[in-house]
Amino acid sequence: MPEAVIYPWPDPDYFNSQFLAMDVHEDLEDIAEENLSEKAMTQLRQNLPSDGPENTSYYLRQQAKNYYYVGQIRTPQILNAFAWKEFIQAWKRGDFKKKKK
């Protein structure tokens, strides 16, 4: 991505007039749409590693979830609608079929 240089404009009105007068070519718009497409965003989400705050948040959420059941038996997931949905999707995908050797 090329470097972006921000110039300090004398006042906001001058900046607004210059911003609105900026010539935006259709090829730049096409590049922006390509960079923000769902395919590009999915690829970035899958390939970019997690950063520190994201890892910390995940760890703390897992710890809080574990502390909720300290000294207790976890409740069975038989009535959990989300677990049923995941089970049915796995069944439709064929995750439970025997693999042929």
C-alpha cells in the first residue's frame, strides 16, 4: 500500500473544499472495492495472526467460562440449541461417516 501523507490544512472549510474537489478515478474505486471484497476480508481473517489484545481477551473469556463451573459439574448440552445446530450441520456435512481406507 502506498504511503499516505496528511497535510495540515489552514482550516476545516479549506480541507472540505479540497477534499470534495479531489479527482477520484474509477480504477481507484475498483481497487478499493477489490481490497474490501468479502473474499479478501475472509482471506485476511484466516491468514493474519492474532495480536496481543485479541489473545488476552480470548484467554480471559475462557478463564471466566471455567470459573463459572468451579466446584460444580458442567451442565449437559442436550438442551443447548446452538450445540444441536452444530451437530445437525456436522451430520449434513458427513463428519460422522466412516472413512474408507
